[in-house]
Amino acid sequence: MSPLMLSVALALASAVAYAAAAIVQERVAASAAGPRYAPLRSPAWWVSVLLNGIGATLHVAALAYGPLSLVQPLGALTIVFALPMAALFVGRRAGRRAWRGALMATVGLAGLLSLTSGAEARSLSDGERWLLAGATFAAVAVLFTAARVVGRSVLRSVVLAAAAGVAFGMASVLTKSVAEEWTSTAPLAEWTGLLVLSAFAVTGLLLSQASYRGAGLAAPLATVTVVNPVVAAAVGVTLFGESFRYGAAGTVAALICGAVATGGLVQLTLDRMTASPESLSVSSASSSASSASSPDSTIASDGDSPRPEVGQGVDVGAVPGTRPNLEVEVRSRAVAGRS
């Protein structure tokens, strides 16, 4: 197998691992009643952490054998793999709008990443690293605060997923910077960078876990999948000397791809905010059950059946210990003097 084909295979395997991790995280969030950020007592959550680690390792290995312009767009297939995998393994089927949004997000992101070209990368100074880390932590804090304020659970989850994507994207940037500065003669010289990128990676993991609470799979996963490389690409363009291919035309095309990816995220968010037929049937069934348990509700829902008038006798059949026909006076609350 050629290095290029090996890189493609590793990138696809990485996307599958990330998709599986997202599915497990969503199931943990849907079933666990404990902490939403770090359900440490859940074995399934630790499985998702392992799958995320496998995905990251495969992604780095793919970059070792293939160019960034090929590996990064293939990583955008995570959301495309996740939807059929969720339908196959956990019975979570996606509607047309969810598929349309997922494909739009994937195509837009793949196009955006394919237009990014690597230039002569320069290393970051210590001051630039700390400034970048501080700005990132501030952005994550703002998004986290906004998520606490948002009332709708789906919007809150999308904002948390965006914060997770920012943290993951900055972890990727610092990984690249640390890898370029690392030497075997002084393996611990970059310990501060390793510590900061580890903090970003853990923060992203915890925020992504919380983003699946009450929002399903597609919208949070697509948000993380898009925001992560977009943040990394933006930092690469501004600080590492990277640029878009084809000059001004490439920049315009990148903006169009970004708009397509954003439109996909909007579609996924609206799909989750719209009540699904399954949820409607469940709510109808629960309302029917509550109506059946309430005599007043049963009478009110029986619209076509004749109702007794005020003062009319009603035959209720034989009652033990009383005479066969029991006269019942039906009186409205207004007549009885009740409000």
C-alpha cells in the first residue's frame, strides 16, 4: 500500500472512531442522570474517551503519511459516518433535514479545508502562545456563560459544542507548535505547551459530553466537527503563514464553503428544535393516558357523546346496597357556586 492510500485509510478509520465515540457520548448523556460534564462512574463514557484517543492517534498517523490538505477534509466525514452508524447500532434514525444539514456541513468544511495551503510554517514564541491560550480560554468562557443563559436545550447544546470545538481546535494548533519545537535531546523542554494543550483537550472533551444532553447526536457533533478545524485553520492563516489557494478566487470560494457549512449547522439545529413525529406520538399517548385517568378529562374529550343536562337523571345501573336505579343530579360548577 502506498503512503497516500495508507493516509486515506487511517483518516477514514479516525473518522469512524470519532463517530463511534460521539454515539457513545450521546447515549451516555441521554441515559445518565448524573453529572453532565464528566460521568466518571459510567463505563460507557470511558469507552468514548478511549475511542476519542484512538481517533486522535489515527489522525496524527494519517498526517504522518499524507498531506494536510487531504487528511483534514476526510476528517469532516465524521458526521456522515455517525448518522448511519447511529441508525444501525442504536436505532437512532435521522430525517431528511438532518441528512441535508450533515451533507452541507461536510461539503462546506471539506471545501474550506481543501482550499487551505500550507506555507513555510513558523514557530510561535512563548508570548504568542500564552496570548493565544488566554484568548482561547476567554472565548470558551464566554461561550460557556452564554450556554448557561440560553433557555432552549438545543441552542444551549450547540453553544457548548461550539465551545468544545474552539478548545479542540486550539489543542490542535498547540500540538502542531509543540511537535515542531520538540527534540529528543530535550523531551521536556515543551512541558508548558503540553500542559496547556492537555487542558484544552480535556476541556473540549467535557464540553462535548455536556453538549449531547437534550440535543441528540447530529447537531452537537456537526458543530464540533466544523468549529474545530475552522478555528485551527484561522489560526494557521493568521499566525503560521498559511493561506488559501488560488489567491482572491480561493478566498471567495473559502467564504462560500464557510457559508455552506454554516447553513448545514443551521439545518441540523432547526431539525432538532422541530418536534419529531415520534415525540409527538409519545406526548399524544401520555396525554391520552392522563385523560383516561381523569374523569373530567374523559368527559371533555368525548365530544360526540350525548351529555346529561343540569337536573337530568342518569341511570348508572345497579349499585350494591342501594335501589337499582340511582338518581344522580348533575350540576355544573357555575350552578354549584364554584369557580
